[in-house]
Amino acid sequence: MLLAIDAGNTNVVFAVFDGTEKRGQWRISTEGRRTSDEYAVWLVALMAMKGLTPGDIDAAILSSVVPAQTGTLIKLCQDHFGCTPLRIGDPDVDLGIEIRIDNPREAGADRLVNAVAAVAAYPAPLVVIDIGTGTTFDVVDADGAFAGGVIAPGPNLSLDALHRVAAQLPKVDIVKPARAIGKGTVGAMQSGMYWGYTGMIEGILTRIKAELSPTGDPKVTVIGTGGLVRLFTQENELVDAIDGDLTLRGLLLIHQRNTAR
């Protein structure tokens, strides 16, 4: 079985695949000082609830955008699951797509994995919008190559920054407000966050589509993923599909490609 690990800035997500069947998925908050043993105690206990043991794992793959945790997660696989993971970004790992940006080494592992999964399941050209710690728009051109994209701060990150630097502004939840005009500070902040991000998403997607397919033919497919994507795309029809398993499925596809050689 395959242990797939997606280490992001907010959460680390683990999944176990038996062939193409996902047997379990778990997430834990990203913590720079967490040790491999701490991960193991937590993960092994959760795996046991699904009838899985460390001995069931014979391979692993890792995507990490958190350098402080990359070595820890590699050690987790080696010490507790008896395998060294394939790591997205290593030069000998074949992603199966061309990277058409100025410096291919700059592309985030998570963005590349999402592109791999998206182009395997949806028609190109396409855009993957991932709303998490950051909001990313990742572009795959008509040839199926990763062509770059857009990176913006995520909604929670923006709210936290506003709360920290403005002494009188409280920390608020992200919700869709009933109206654009807030009748108090909380309502005004929620309106600014919700409608501001909705407008940003609409504006950026419109510009990307115009650059990617100026005539509208071929059609640009837009895929949404990430914890907040449903909230921020419910007001428009720009997103064609929401795919919560995109990153994990991309890791599975990359592992299959590299072990079949």
C-alpha cells in the first residue's frame, strides 16, 4: 500500500491507497517542531481504526512546501514505515508534464501535483484554483504543460494580518454576509473579506482565461480545490468542478508513473 503525504503550510494530510482505492485520510495541523515519532504515534493510531498497520505500507510519496518538516516526514517514512518516500521536486521524479515557466525549480510541489491530477481528469487548457493558506491559480496550457499562474494571500492569512496590525479590529469568522454594506465593524470586515475575495477570484480568472484562450475556443476548464473553495465560488459560474481529492490523486498518479518505469 502507498502512504501519500501532502505537507502544506496549514495542515499535513496523510492518505493510504491500496491500488487506486483510498483506504483512509487524515490531517494534522502543521507544526515546525513536531517530530517524526509524534507523527507516528498519532498516525498509527488513526490507521488502526481503519484496520491498517505500518506493515501494510510498502511505499510512500511526499509533497512538501514546508522545508522545516520535509526531513521529519522523510524520517517518519523511513523509521516507522520502512520506506524512503519519492519526493516531489527531486530531479529523478518524473511528473509526466512539461514545466513551462522561467525557472522550473521555483514551482511549488503542491501546485505541480495539482496540475498533474487536473490534466489527467479534465480537458486542457485549464486552471486550478486552490484556496488555502495562499490562494493559487495554476495554469495548464492546451498542450498539457504547466504554464505558471498567480499566487495571492489566503483569506485566513489576510484576516489574521488585519487583526494583528489594526488594534481595534477584532478577529472574525469568514462567512457570506447577508449584505455588502456592513452595519458594524464585524459585518464590514466580513463583507470586505467575502466580496473582496469573490471579486478577486472573478477578476483573476477572467484575465487568465483571456490570456489562455483569447477567442474562447478551446474552452478553459476551471477546477476548484481547497477548504474554502465552495464558499468563495458559490456566487459565480466560473468554476466548472470542485475536486477535494485533487492533490492526493496527483500524488498517486505520480507514484504510479515512477514505479511503472
